Amino acid sequence: MKKIIILALGLFAATAANAQDIRFGVKAGLNLSNIIKDNGNNNFSTKVNPGFNAGVTVDIPLVAGIAFTPELLFASKGYKATTALGEFTQTSYFVDVPILASIKVAGSGLNIVVGPQVSFLTSTKNKFDNGFGTTQSQYNEDSDRFKKSLLGGVIGLRYDINNKFDIHGRYALDFQKNNEDGTSQTPKFKNQVFSVGVGVKF
């Protein structure tokens, strides 16, 4: 995964070196993550596990009103599940690489953002609370329990307050399941995340 991240950074740099009028930026925000359960042993209800996202962005104008806006983000995702025995919380940490296009709505600061996203798993933390005590387990990127990379998509809106600051909201969904052989301990699911945040361009 480290090689893939280095490759992504290299792509950022190479693209920037060959473009004019580019602008770099930083962004951070709140993730409201949950899952879409697959068929199988998934007889439990889930709810949102709040998290975060933060990282860097590049804004590369292509033609009037359209820009190429890739990002490199560190993000937390996951879900909470209520069971008869207690509450289970799973939090996973990813390096997300959204490869986005920004389409400006004429006459306003509003932009539609859309594009694919590749997510690279770094670690997963499970916590179970039965009301009497808490147990935790953690899996790193070397574990074979989860897929190491997932392809997904992003769609959302960004409002440019001025030429430096913006606010944005978006929805991201993984197109692939977290694993192919789900169990009651590791069910099959797809991550979905609603997020809001702010960005600053330089």
C-alpha cells in the first residue's frame, strides 16, 4: 500500500508540473459513515459511526467551468451495531484518493463534484461493549480479513465562498464489498459516507 500512496503522490506532482493556473489546498471535515449490508448472516441493525476526513487537494482548470480536482485524504469510516448482547463499533481508517471533476454552475459559486475514488485500508478497530465491560481488537493492513483496496464513487456539492474558502458536502459509496466471505464476526458490506467540511486554497 505504501508504494500505491507514493504513486498517488507522484501523480499529483506530475499532473501539477504539467498544468497551468493550478491551486493547491487543504480540507477537513466530518464523516457520517454507515454500511450497506449484503445478503447473508446480517440480521442486525446498524447506525452511524461519526468520524473525520482531512487531506490535500489540487484544483486544475481544464476548460471554462470545469476543473480536475484530485484529492489525497486520510479518513475514518465504519458503523455501530446494536445486538442482543451489547453494542458493537467498527472503525476503519483509509487513505482515500478521489479523482474528481468539478463542474461550476454558471453565475454562482456552486460546483458539482463527481468521480471515482480508490480507498486503501490502513487499519480496523473493533470495540464491543456489553454494559459490564469493553473488549477491543485491532487489525492492520497486513490482515487478510478485509480487502486492502476498494473502488468507489463520489458525488456532491461545493460552494466557493470566495477564491480561497469553500464549504462542501458529498456522498461516497464503495462499489466493492469489504470481503468476499462474510461471517457473523466479519459480515459482508459496502461502506457509505455522508461528509461535510471546509476547504482552503492557496
